[in-house]
Amino acid sequence: MLTPTKWTLDDYHKMIDAGILCDRTVEFIKGDIVEMSPEQPLHRYTNHNTVKYLRSILQEKAEVMEAHPITLTDSEPEPDVVITRTPDELYFTRHPYPEDIYWLIEIADSTLAKDLGIKKQIYAEVGIQEYWVIDLVNQKIHVFRHPNQGDYQSKSELIEGIISPLAFPDIRVTVAKLINSSPDT
């Protein structure tokens, strides 16, 4: 019987530094180097417009990063949108850690099972307080809050209305601006 070897975060960083993974689109999830799904045009469009919208309403209250790694205990995923504390210079020599992150957003077209499964689990395990999944197929947002023992205690699905992030209760995010992907809306 073969036993697969799990990589460490240090191993993963050494591979990156050595150029082994430079031509690969991968992320590091729980000791495994995982191929990322190719980005479709709708995903890119939604991601870009979500970042623009959040930057406009958050202004200088937070950094809004688009598709960059975050460093967790045994993973280094690349969420589609990461909302972190400022200033950006904190991340000059490192990626954001869980304590830097206000909330995360994944945009799911072909990745819904992964985003609602392993991604949700690893984010809850490290204490990310809030996690949203923009579900492009079903036109809704899955909102997860209050992590505890590897899962989120609060779960909701929104198709319309306003949502305020836990970290910024005075900020009003219009759900339709995130899930309505057409340039005409």
C-alpha cells in the first residue's frame, strides 16, 4: 500500500523559490499542491468588478486584494478576494495571515463544491471570521460567519438586499452588485 506524502508550508515555499512551480497555477491546501481551475471570463469579470465595488465603498478602511495568496497553518490558498487590515506595506515581505483578514470571498462558477467544502473548512479552522461565496450558477451569496471547531456557526444565503460585513457594520454591500454579472445591470 502506498502512503502519499504531505508537504509542509516550508517545502511549498522552497519549491516556489526554486522555480519548480513557476509555470503552474496551483495553491497549497492542507499539505497538497492542488491545480487551480482555469479562470473563465465570467469569473474574471465578476472578480474584477467585486474588487472595484468593495474598494469604492471601503475606501481606506481596508485593503481589497484580488486573487493573491494568504498564509494559513498548513495551507496557502489564493482566495478570489481578500479584505485585510491596512496598510498594504504589512504584506511587503509576507502574505496576509488569518489575524490580518477581515473576510474572504470566493467566486464560484465551476468550483462551488470546493468553495463550500475544503475551502470553507480551512478558513473556519484558522478562525477567518467571515467567508462569502458568490455562487454564479445559482445567483446567490453564501455567507458564513463565526467559526468554531472547523465550521461556521452562522450560515445564510442571499439573493437580494444588503449585507454588512462583521468588521464594518456601517458598510452596506448591495447583494445585486455582486451576483448580477451582466454589464447591463
